[in-house]
Amino acid sequence: MPSREEHRSDRIAWLRAAVLGANDGIVSTASLVVGVAAAASSRQGILLAGIAGVVAGALSMAAGEYVSVSSQADTERADLDLERRALALRPEAEEDELAGIYVRRGLEQDLARVVAQQLMARDALGAHARDELGLTAELAARPLQAALASAATFAAGAAVPILSVLAAPTAWLVLVVPAVSLLCLVALGAIAARIGGAPAWTGAARVGFWGALAMAATAGVGRIVGTTVG
């Protein structure tokens, strides 16, 4: 019985959105909380800033994903419309184009012609969308889905520093929030890397580095501004 390889390319879209949203939720909210805490604010002020950051960040992520993925969807539709018109006006030229693609991929000329003819007889637009434009139904742009996924994963990630603020003593917030957030970031990076087929330590290291840098920078700014204003 032939073996079936388990490929990971079908996970790219949702994995990217999930990791980006959760990572941004943890890093941006934790950085905001640490910056405000470093300025010697009260727990109430820190929590208020964190919650405001969660709401603003989740909506920003949703809007950004929706706009960017909508632009991608518009481009895909425009390309498909162009291809549809070309197939209606000059089907022979489109068949030549498809056969040429298969020749460049390694098929002999005669076989490439037969393959192009058979595929176009079954679904001409689908064949050109897949092999000429690189568009498939599985990887098609879905703006609303991307927006909701980004907002949800951002909020899930942002819950980590918010819960840390609620649980830790006020005097220890500047230490507890970054520590807990970094642990979650490292775990997130490792899990995402493993799902994507990369070494866990690679994902953990790169996410942890940038998260630590962001929190250190905002803590420094909060300390400086808090001292100056105070």
C-alpha cells in the first residue's frame, strides 16, 4: 500500500493568523502594562490601560486583516475575471499557454497538450486559476474569517498579561507580567514551530527575543516618563 505523506502547507494560512494574533496580543498588551506599571501607576490604572489596549488591539488587528485580505481577494477576483474573458475570446491561445506551463514543468510537448486539453475540457477556468495564477479554493482569501481569527487570537494572547495583573501584587507587576508573558511567548513559538515542521527551539528563541526586547523598551520608557512627569 503506498504511503501517504503528511504535508503541512495546508496549515500556513490559519497558523500564520493564529500565531500573529496571539503573539501580538501578548507582546503589545504586556508591553503596555509593563510600561504603565514602570511609571508607578496604581493597579486600577494599569488594568484600565491593559483592557483598553486589548480592545483597541483586537479591533485594530481585525480591521487590518480585513482590509489587507480584502485587497488580496479583490486582486484574485480581478485576475479570475481577466482569465475568464481571455478564455471566452481566445481559447486556443489559452490552451497554448497552459500547455507551455506544463512543458516548463517537465512534460513532453505532446503530453502537455493532451493534459491541457483534458483539463480545460473539464474546468478551463479552474485549470488556469490553479496552474497559471496559483489560486486554489483552499487558499482563497477570506477577509471576514481572517478578521475574526485575528481578533480572537489577539484577545486570547492579551488575556495572559491581564490575568497576571489581576493575580500578582502591585509591587511585583513589573517582574511578574514580563516573566509570565515571556513563558507563554516561548511556549507559543515552540508549539507553532513544531506544527509548522521546524525545530521548537527556533520558534521559541525568535519569539522570546522580540517579546523581551519590546517589554524592556516600554519598561524603560515608562520608567523615564514616570520619573520625569512625577
